[in-house]
Amino acid sequence: MTGAWTIALVVLAVLILLALVRLLRGPSVPDRVVALDAVNTLVVASMIILAVVKKQVIFVDVAIVYALLSFVGLLFIAKYLGREM
Amino acid sequence: MINELFTIVLLLSGSIFMLLAAVGICRMPDLYTRMHAAAKVGTIGVILILGAVILSFRELAIATQCLLIILFFLLTAPIGSHMIGRAAYLTGVKLWKGTRVDEWGAAGTDTLEKQSPSSAEPPPDETAS
């Protein structure tokens, strides 16, 4: 049973690398921001899977805070890019 | 037994949706289509994986926290991608050449590059006409 979670964790790590390719290659700045948002989503998912694999509930709290901070950061970057700030 | 089966199915489908999101991030031709892939498919993937975690732990406290994360993603993913797309359009990121409808461009919205007289950049493609 733990094997399936570990495999999912490895798959998500590979997907994070795949999104990082777009983060490095993206032709414009908003491209990179969108890729960063996808990386944040993947990190939240893998953090929750890590809570199951390690059997430590604290990772779920960490995932909540991470999602909240990534949303606030995304809003600030968007406002800054639109030159409204 | 049936519980583990449901957990595996949810985890597998969530991982597949995450794979689709990442492949869409890499392969889509345009910022806006990439954003579409990242926001919607990524949200569905996170929700399915959280459902698998809820079924795996089967405790009320963790289920509440996971439902909170689901609600938070459902609230914030559209807002975030809307803000990024708006900022990208205002700064003049080009649409894909196969785009059929560009309502904001047809309405004559001034982008920042049109407003500033110094930059000689052409406005974004107005393929909708």
C-alpha cells in the first residue's frame, strides 16, 4: 500500500521537473509565473502524499500554509506585472 | 479492501490529471492555453489526490483539513489565473496565431504598450475581426 504512494510521489517529482523546464524556457515573464503556479500546485499535492508516506500529519498543515502563501505571492506578482502597484 | 481499491483509483486518476497538467504546461503553444491547462487540470488533480488521502487516513481532523485545502483551491485557482492572464494581456503578451476570438482586443482596450508613446511595439494580434 505504501508502495503506491511512494510511486505517486516519484511521479510528482518528475512532473515538477517537467514544469521547471517551462519555468526556465518560458519566453516571457508571465509564462514563468504560470509555470511557478503549476509548480506550487504540484508541491502542495506531493506534500500531502508525503504526509501519508511518512505518517506525519503536520505536513497537511504545512500544505495549507504553503497554498495560502503561494496564492498571496501570485496576486502580488500579477499586480506588479500589470503595473498597478 | 474496497476502501484500498477506491484509494488507489483516486490516487491514480489524480496523478494522471497532474501528468496532463504538466504536459500541457510544456507543450501548449501559448501563455493563455498553458494557463488553462495549469489551472483547471491541476485543481482537479489536487482534489482527487486529497480525496485519496482522506480515504487513506479516515480521521475526522485530517478530513476537515483536506476539505479546507480543496475549498481553498476551488476559490483561489480561478482568481490567480485570472489575475495573471489579465496582467499578461495588459503587458502585451502575444496570443497564439490560431486564436479565433479576442473580445478584449476587438473592444479596443488600450494595453500598456499602446498607451506609452515611446514604445513602437505593435499591439497584440487582433485576429477577431
